[in-house]
Amino acid sequence: MTSAGTPAGGDAGDRPGGTAAARFDLTGRTALVTGAARGLGRAFAVALAGAGADLVLTDLPSADGLAETAAAVRESGRGVLTVEQDLSDTGALHGFADRVREQAGPIRVLVNNAGTAALERFNEITPDSWYRVMRVNLDAVFFLTQRVAEHMVADGLPGRIVNITSKNALVAEAGLAHYNASKAAVDLLTQTLAVELAPHGITVNSIAPGMVDTPIDGEFPFDREAFEAEYRRRIPLGRYARPEECTGALLLLAGDDGAYLTGTRIVVDGGVLADQMPRTAFMPPYRTSLGPQRKDGTTS
Ligand SMILES: NC(=O)c1ccc[n+]([C@@H]2O[C@H](COP(=O)([O-])OP(=O)(O)OC[C@H]3O[C@@H](n4cnc5c(N)ncnc54)[C@H](O)[C@@H]3O)[C@@H](O)[C@H]2O)c1
């Protein structure tokens, strides 16, 4: 018989209880973060290292920020291995996962973060562009996870898989048909793998950021400043997220306190999805019975 809190497949490495710091402690565990050269990937790697994890960092051979992320991880006193890999080379991903395991030992946390986007009208998306986005955002997540999960099962240790999707997995944004479709696919993949891997004590979840201040969109074929001003107006918290503001969700999902979270998503979007209509912009200032509103418009 399986006792409550000890799923079939074993949960032996989880350490529920204790102080909050202990429950988020990842000491002795190795995490693999894809797309770690910049942006969210760098923030995720640094946060995991801060919680005690050793890191394997990967990005494109042409990405020049990997060494900088590695240096930041080392500053936390954690071990770090960097392995360059083009994740769009789908056929190479099992071999890549095997090499990582040989060099770094068992991976306990996999963060499928690497992603790519291109702003293009639906009718102008070429097969090349469609498959480029799909290979990085969807195929790589599938085939890398396939092999890393196989290792996790063979190692018999609880594992954590966290897929970085987007609020665009849940609502559409024009000009990103391929991107939106890839993220929605990863969302359902997350649920499917959560169910298939649950008997092995491996959780699979996603984090769906809203707008984060990173270089991801690259080329912007229209007035970026005007677009971003309008976008900010539609974000209830009134601004883009800093990459570091998405890391709390990861630490929860990666640590012992996340043991019973699987097949779900954490949306980190400043309230965008909660707001069907940006009516607050047209409403009179917030009034309270306790005194005037703060001058900067905040309530905290
Ligand atoms: N920035 C946002 O507003 C935002 C919002 C929602 C979701 N996301 C998601 O967060 C993740 C990280 O995005 P970011 O904003 O940090 O973007 P970014 O462009 O700053 O970083 C993405 C990283 O992935 C790497 N990458 C791209 N193609 C690759 C490939 N073929 N092989 C290996 N590595 C590759 C890039 O070199 C880069 O270092 C992505 O999955 C993205 O879709 C970002």
C-alpha cells in the first residue's frame, strides 16, 4: 500500500516540513535550464543557484551570454556546466541529454525555457518560419523532455519539469500565430506528461509569463514605442515584468513545496488575463474612507 504523500514510484528525495528556507532548498540537486544565455533563462538559472542547485546551462552555439550566466551562478558558489546546443536540431536532443547526464550526473529539475518568436501576419508566415518556431518552442520541449524524463525514471529520484509557456497559450495575440500555437501545444503537453509521469514522482508544470522585459521579439516591424505604451496601459499592474519576477513561481515548482503541484500552470502576467476590459483607465481615482489616494497612484 502507498501511504499518503508517498506516490507510487517514490518521493524519497522530497523533504516536506521544516522552515520555509529548507522547503525551497535545492542543495545537492542539478537543474538543466535551456535558453540560459539571457532574459528569463538567465534569471531562472541565477534563482535556482541561489536556492542551492548546481546548474547545467545550454543555449545556441552563437549565443554569447552563456559565460556571463555561468559566472553569475558561480558567484552563488554553485557548480555549473555549459553545453552549447541548437535545440532546433531535433534529432540531436537525446544525445545531448545523454551527454549532459554523463558530465553532470542526474538532472533533478528541467526548465524548458528556450523560445523564439517572430511578429508576422498569419498570411505571411512561410513554412520555414512556422517550422523554426515549432522546432524550438514545441519539438525541442517534447524530445528533450522525453529523454530527460527517461533518465529521471531510471535514476528513481523525484524530478521536476517546468515548461515556460506564455499567456499566449491561453489567449491569442495577433501577429504570432505560430508562437501562440506552439505555446498552447506545450500547455496540453504539460498536462499529458504530468499524468504519464506522476507514477514516477515526476511533476510537470508550466509557467505562463505575460509581458517580460527581455529581448525576445527581436525585429519589431511596427511602432514599438506606441505598442508598448498601449500594452502597458492594458496591464493592470501597469508595467512589464522584470525577468526576476517570474522566478518565485519556478522555485515553488522546483522545490519540495511543489511536490503536489502537477499538470498545472502558474500565470505571471501582472493581471492581464484577469482583465477582460481595461475599464480602470476610465474610472475616477480610487477613493477610500481612510484618506487620499497616494500621489503615485499605487495602493501599496
Ligand atoms: N519575454 C516575454 O515577454 C515572454 C512572455 C511569455 C513567455 N516568454 C517565454 O519565455 C522564454 C524565454 O524568453 P525570453 O523572453 O527570455 O527570450 P530571449 O530571446 O531573451 O531568450 C531566449 C533564449 O533562447 C535561446 N534560443 C532560441 N532559439 C534557440 C535554439 N534553437 N536552441 C537553443 N537556444 C535557443 C536564445 O538564444 C535566448 O538565449 C521563451 O520560451 C518565451 O517564449 C517570454
